[in-house]
Amino acid sequence: MSVLPLFPLTNGLLSGKVRRGQKFPTGSRLSERTEPIDAEVLDRLESLAHWAGSHARSMPEVAIAALAAQPGCGSVIAGATTSDQVKQNAGAAAWLPTALEVTELHTLVPRPVQPMLTR
């Protein structure tokens, strides 16, 4: 038995395109939101983006590969609207985070951010 996580980019929140004080990308799932994202979530996004950059990884790559590295994860179901997104999502499978990297990521994002996004 295995787990198949959905929405590994949290409806675009982990796409790397969300920045504090900026509008959500046009056409994104997040662009339909009318309320701002919680400051705690933005703090975590900034920490995660910094971590990804310091490890020469993209935010989607970190999100997808970190999920795929979890025990019991059979695959990760990620949507895409462009061929570049498909390539990026598939490319995430080429990186297997080390145990230390997974621990660091759990320290940065100790609980799921999805509940903080509910309307």
C-alpha cells in the first residue's frame, strides 16, 4: 500500500512565483483568492525559497522530491498547464533529497500549510 499525494505545489503556493507584497500570478489558482496569505505562511515560503536556492533547487523541485522521498509514497500527482511545468515536475524525480535535507525541510515547514489557506 502507498500514498499518492495530490497538489504537491499547494495550488501554486510552492511554485516559487508567490512573493510577499505581490499579486498572485495571473491565471493561477491562487489568483482567485480575495484574501491575503497569512504572514506565517509567507515567512515559511521565504525560508523555503532561500533553502531551495542555497541547494541549487527550484521550489517545485523541492516540493515534489521531498514528498516523493517520504516513506510509503508511491508517486506524486502534480498538475501542469504548460510543457515547461511538465518538464520541471518530471525533473524533480531526478533529485533524491538526503535524510539531512529532509530533516532540514521538516524544520522549515514542520506542518502542512494547506490548512492555513482554507477560506
